[in-house]
Amino acid sequence: MHLPHRPRSLATQLFAMQVVLVAAVVAGCGVFAYVTGRAHTDETARKQVLATAHALADSPSVREAIHTPDPSAALQPYAERVRHDTGIDFITIMNPEGIRWTHPDPAQIGMRFLGRRDPALRGKTFTETYTGTLGPSVRAVTPIKDGPDGRIIGLVSVGITVDRISTEVTQQVKVLALASGAALVLGGLGTYVINARLRRHTHGMNAAELSRMHDYHQAALHAVREGLLMLDGARRIALMNDGGRELLGLDESAVGRPVAELGLPAPLTGALLASEPRVDEVHMTDDRIVVVNTRPVVGGEQRGTVITLRDHTELQALSGELDSERGFTQALRSQAHEAANRLHTVVSLIELGRVAEAVEFATAELELAQDLTDRVVGAVGEPVLAALLLGKAAQANERGVELVLAEDSRIDDGVLPPTLPPRDLVTILGNLIDNAVDAAQGGEGARVTVTALADGGELLLAVRDTGAGVDPGDREEVFRRGWSTRGPGRGLGLALVRQAVHRAHGTIELTPPGGGSGAGDAGGRGVGGAEFTVRLPLSARPGRTAAAEVSS
């Protein structure tokens, strides 16, 4: 079966392109160097023949020899000696009619000079390329002048053959070719090394595969609901998807910034910067509960960290509601048990013929149970809060704690805005009451007083207990996740309260011992105990984005 041809990898394509480019650059440089060298060699040859011709024409011994009866006898040895010393191919000294007195070939002495003489006979020095007895040559012709009137008594022609110039250029070309070959080899080796490294980093993929992988990467990055972060070796955010920005409450400007400068809670920042892997750690931001997993990316040296974030807020809220429902169920079971005991007591009194006492006992128990129900239902029109208070009152009663609703409590039905979800109210008030019951349980006259008041555009929720209170040194730590005086596995309730208060743009206050919040009956307390006061705006305040204010 014929398999489709797979395009070459990006590294291979770049290697081929770079080799061609290096070869083209080397070839271009070689041609340029050859042309430049040839021109330089020609110019050097012209300068050399001109200088030699002028030197001979100005030589007194040459002029003296011309005036002798046999100029060749003196000029031929002299010209040959100069020719050998200067490396010139020929020196021809002639009379104005062009009859040679000297020549490298003695047989040419007495013969007519081949080439132009007219400019020299007019007193000018010139150069030309001409084919003479020795072949093509670059020659200079200059007049020999004598006397004060500058009378021309002879001519000097000095030349270098083209073959000799070509030989010099050929030598230069050989050196140039060797240098070009070495440059090509070095360039090819360097290109191979670079592309081998590129091949390793691109895993042998071609450009289309890399582009497709990038598209898939971007689609997958923004499609997953979980948060995904990648940190570089300097602990800066190199990559963050939409889920990560939403869960951490960050924007696009966070990319490229160090994690330590993002203003995240300290425990969460420590988990993100940890060098060792973290598995399913639960952390809290101002608005959410997130599950953090981290894994370092290593390859000989640490290169960064991959972090995944899962939103645990809804699950935690549902878990809290489930705990409340379980508490309600246990309270109802206890109430059913107590009601059965009271019913048996009434029946026994009737069987004993003591009907009046049975009626009195039943009426007293009914009034006692109905009193709290009437007060809660009459003061709190919000059904979710009313049910919560009744259920918590039953739970507290089972644990020997009296739960009291303050006299000035009042929340009419329909007062709470849609922006204040009942789930958050259950989280806030339920956790505060649970903590207060835990603190008051076991003490003499154990009591928890709750104030719920909607007035002046805000909702006030205050919970006061008669427990041991909060140590002054711990008031900043009580809202931190994991802080508890009840042992390990606790310490999440107040952290959830602060988070819910932040979402509602409210404030939470821990009143110091002996202080007060000014909230009616819940506003003051005696020595000991603790009081938490929450204020939530009943109108939306979109401009406020800071964390919930916490004071003590």
C-alpha cells in the first residue's frame, strides 16, 4: 500500500535553506573577491610599468647611451638588469622612429616596435593593452627628453604580459577557493549543529504539524473549565488560561509577572511556588475554594511548574448544606424522641386519672416549644433564615445551649435582594452559630444570642456566645483556613464566612471582650465570650471589588 509522503521536518527544511544561503553567500563573496582582485592586479601592473618607464626615461645613463654611436651596446645590458630586478616582462628602448635598441629577445633589436607611439611622440605618457612579440601585454610608453627644450630623443616601453597577470590572479583564486571552501564547511557544520538542536526541540515535526499543534493547544487551553497555569524558572506566569484567571481573580496583565507579586493569599502563593509536587491541596481565595495540583517541569535543570486548579466552591457549599441538613435531621429525631417521652407522660397521667395534671403538663410543654417558633417566625420573614434558626435552636438545645433571638431582630419577607443568595446567608449565619454553640457548650448558663436585623439599607447578623472568648493574639488568625481550637480537621467555617461576606461586599467584625457592636441586645456582653457582627449591603455596590473588611 502506498503511504502518503510526509513533509520534511521544519529543522530539515531550515537546514536546506541555510545551506543554500551559506553557499550563495560564499559564492557571491568569492565572485566579488575575484573581480576585485583581478581589477586590483591590473591596476597594480599598470602602476608598476608606469613607474619603471618614468624611472628609465629620467635616467641620465639612458640619455648618455642614446648619444653614443651604438646605443644598444650600453642600453641592452642595462635594460635587462632592470627587467630582472623589477620583475617586468619586457623593457624596450627605441628611437623616435620606433627602431628598437633593447628587447628581451636580442633578435628583435633593430626591428620596428609593435604598438602605438603617437601620444608619446607628442610628449605624453600612456598605457595600453596590446599584442606584441611576447603576446598580449599591459604596457606603458613614455618619451625620453633631452636638453632644455625637451627634445624627444627616444621612447621607452615597459610591459607585463597578460599571461603573467592571469597567473597571479589564478594563485589568488586558489587561495580564495580554499578560504571559501573552509567557510562553506564551517557554515554547514554550524548550521547542522543548530538545526540538530532545533530538531530535538521540535521533535522532528514540520511547520504544518507545529501550526496544527499550536491551534490544538490554544483550543484545548481555553476549552477546559479547570484553571491551568505554567510558571517559568523565575516563578513568573508564562501561561494562564481563562479558567485560571477566573479562579484566581486575575486579568491578562498577570502573565509575565512573578506569582509573589499577584497579591494572592499567602498559603496559596506558597503552594504555587513550592518546588515539590502538591496533590489535591485545598486553598481559599477571596471568592473561591480551589483544589491545587502542581508538578515541576525538569530537564537537567528546573524549568518551571505546571499548575492545575479546580473550583471547589460549589462542592464545599453543597457539603455545608448537607451538614446542615444532617443536623436538622438529628434535631428532628431528637425532638421526635422527646415528643414521644412527653406523650407517654401525658398518657400515663391520664391512665392514672390525673387528667388536670396531664393537661397542665402538655400545655406547658407546648407553650415552651411554640414560644421560640412564634418569635422566630414573627421576627424573621425570610423562610430560609427562619428554618435555619429553628433547626440550630433544636441542635443547641440538645447540646445544653440555649439559643436566643434578640428582641430587636426583624427581617421582613422580600427585603433581601436577589444579589444576596440564601445559600450565602446559610453559610454565614450557620457557621457563626455552630462556632458559638461549640464555644458556649459545657459552660454554666450556656447561651448563644442571635441578632438578625434589616434596617438602614443593610442586613445586620450578630452572634454572641458565653464561651471563653478569643485570645487577643489570635484575632487576626481566626479567619484563616485551618485555624481552630478544636483540633485538626477543623477551621474552615470562619474562612467560608469571610469568603461569603466578601462576595456580598460586606464586612465582618470580631468584637473585643467587654466591647459592643451597637446592635441592640446583641451589641454588648459581659466578661468572656465572643461576638461576630456581619453587615451586608441590601443594595448592590458594583464598584467595590476589595476583599471583605475584617476588623477586631
